Amino acid sequence: MRYKRQMKRLFIIFFALIVRQGLAQTATDSIFILPDTVKPFTIENFYASILENHPIVKQTRLLSETARQEVRLARGAFDPKLESQGNTKEFNDKEYYNRWIASITVPTWFPINPKLGVEQNSGAFINPENSVPVSDNFRQIFTGVSLPIGRGLFTDERRAALKQAKLFTQLAEAEQIKLINKILLDAAKDYWQWYYSYYNFILLTRNADIALEIFRRVKLDANFGEASVLDTVQAKITLQQRLVERQEAFLDFTNNGIKISNYLWDTEEGPLLLDPSVAPVLVPGDQEILSTQTLEELSFQAKQNHPELRKLTVKLDQLDVERKLAVEYLKPRLDLNYNFLNQPILPTGGFQSFQFGTNYKFGLDFSIPILLRKERAKLGQTNIKIRGTELERMQAEREIVNSVQQVYNQLVNTNIIIAQQASVVANYERILRGEILNLENGESDLFKINVQQEKLILSQTKLLKLKAEYEKMKATLYWAAGVRNLAITP
């Protein structure tokens, strides 16, 4: 009988040592120590891979190219233009007329369009106004300009189209930033979910290993009569529970790793699988993000550079171009044309100086709608759009700034909760150590130990999840402000 009591005492002490060792192994900080065979894969590495090779990021770069082509298209209205036209008629061996004209026009930003051309007219029935001297070999050279002094003097369709195209470039840049920021936000959320599932799996694996070792020891002692059958059943239930938890964590870890693979591509645009020898790591961050100065800076940056606000600002600029064009159409059309004939180049190839008032063609084109209802309606519609966009931008700016404030509040609050939860974990570890001491003194049992260890595991898991949520909120904060918390740029 005395021998049995001694064996039981030895079992209790041995069991306490096992639990103490297990407690040291399951301490939350220890699970973040990676073995030499595992390489850290930081979120900055993750971001760099996405910005370099992700297909959607590459697709967003096409927006800039599209914008450049829009500008190129609009500049086409200012391309020099070559024109040529010829007409001839011959009947009953008689040349009725033979008319040919060729010219080059060079449009300019200021609406003076220089023009240089030559015409050759001959025939028995040529219109007298188109006849040219025989001495010049039926040829006439003209040089001149056209100038709108009413509608089109300050702006016109081609200049407005070019301004709109340049503004579209800014719009495309804002849209590109918006899409890339959204990809990085989704990637950050998936990365930190992978981070949680990875270390949670390690934590639960260690606890399952401890439960297995305890079960083996209890079963062995039961065979020697130093432990009851109920102790064995209790140890087995605990082991089964730990194995179930570990298996669930394994599935979560595996699926989150597959999610991370969605963002990984090689330089040849081939999909990559997540390397099993890498692990997510949490680089200790600065605490400046929790300061009110950071909030003020992010709010200011949001007002200045948020993609949605930039897009609305560009839209206002585009509408202003439309407004100026609509105002221009309220003016009468009054176009002047003046062409020098055979000045300064003669049909014979010689040169002479320009002389106003001799050898010229002059034209004037005037028109204006009487009521201008179409023009005034167009201007009114544009003013309504401008006012509507201004109101939309005001509301969007308020919502964005408030969104930054909300996420910042969540971030600060989560940081406080993390500190409290870390204290909870530490206290549960103290309780478990106390139960182990009680066990050594014969004042506790396996059931109480399992209960306290279960509470410790739950508190550790919650702390892991809170840390992951904190990092997600940090990424969301910068996204809400429309900026990137990156040390790299695409």
C-alpha cells in the first residue's frame, strides 16, 4: 500500500513536470520562433510580388496607355492636312474644263490656320471666276489664313477635345491607383488571415502533442494501477478534442495558403504555388500610427489624393471645358479668310513680296441663331452637371474622412484589447501553473488541469486573431485614406 502511494506521488510529480514542459512549449511567444528550415515571407515581399507580376496590376497599366492614345487621337485634329481635287470634262474632241487644286493646311492651337495651295484651271467652258492667265500656264498659287473672330476664337471642338483627353489621363491614373489599392487591401486581408491560421495551427499542434504525451503517460500508469480508468478516459477525450481542433486548424491553414497563391505569378505570367517552406511574419510596427498626428495626416492626404476625389475633381475640370465651349457657342459665327494670290511665290517659280490689297481673295462667313435656345440649353445642362458633381464631391469627401476616422478608432480600440487579451493569456498561464502546484500537493486533478489549459488555448487563439485583425485594420486605414503604406512603388 505504501509502495502504491509512493508510485502515485511519483506519477503526480512526473505529470506536473510534463504539464510544465507543455506550458512552456505552448507559450504564445514561442510559436513565432521559426525553425531554420522555414523562411520568413513578409507582407512587403508579398506586395512586391503583386505589384510586379499580378495580371490585374498589369491590366491597370493599360489604362495609362489607353489615356495616351486618347491624347494622341485628340492631337490628330491638329495634324497638317494635304488635299487635292481634280475635275475634267472632254466631249466631241473639245476640252470643256480641266480643274485641279492641291493645298496643305497647318492647324494651330490659336485658331489661325495657314494654308498654301496651287490650282490649275483651263478649258473652253471654264467658269470665268476660276479662270487664270494663260501666261502663268493656267496656274495660280495662293497662300492665306482663316481666322474666327467670333465663335471659336478662344476655344473650339478640337481644342476642347484635346483638353478632355489630357484630363482623361489624370482620370485613368486615379482609376489605376484605386484598382491597385483595392488589390493590395484584399491581399493584405488574405495575408493576415493566413498569418492567423498558420500560427494557430502551430499552437494547436503543440497542444495536441502535449495531450498525446499525457494520454500515453496516464495509460501507462493505469496499467501499473497508479491511475484510474476514468483518468485514462479523461486524457483520451482531451486528446481527441485537441486532434479535432488541430484538424480544423489544418484545413483553415491549407485553404488560406491557397488564397495567397491567387496573388503569386512569375515573370512569364505563369501561376505560382505558395512555397511550403515560407511562413508569414509580423514585423514589429511603429506606434506612430496610433497618434492623432497620423490621423490628421491621413485625413489631409485623403482630401488631396484619394482616387475617388481625384476622379470627381477631374470630372469637374472636364465639365468646365464643356461649359467654356457652350459659352463660346453663344457667340455669332464670324470667320474671315484672306488669301494672297501668286504671293510670295509666282507660278513661274519666282518670288515677290507680300502686298495687301492686290491679288487676293477675301471671304467672310457670318451666322447666328435668332433665339439661341439650343446653345442656352446646352450651357444650362452643363451648369447643372457641375453643381451636381460639386455636391457629390462634398459628400464623398465627408464620407471618406469619416471612414478614415472610423477605422482609426477601431485600430486604437483593437490595440487596447490586444494589450488586455495579452494580460488575460498571462493570467491563465499563472492559473495553470497554480493548478500544477495544487496537483503536486494532491489538491487538484486531471479534470481541473484540462479546464484551465482549455481556457488558456482559447485565450491564446483569440490573441492571435486580434493581432491579425489589427494588421487588417491597419491596411484598411491606409486604403480608406487612398494611400499605400508601402516602402515600394509599382
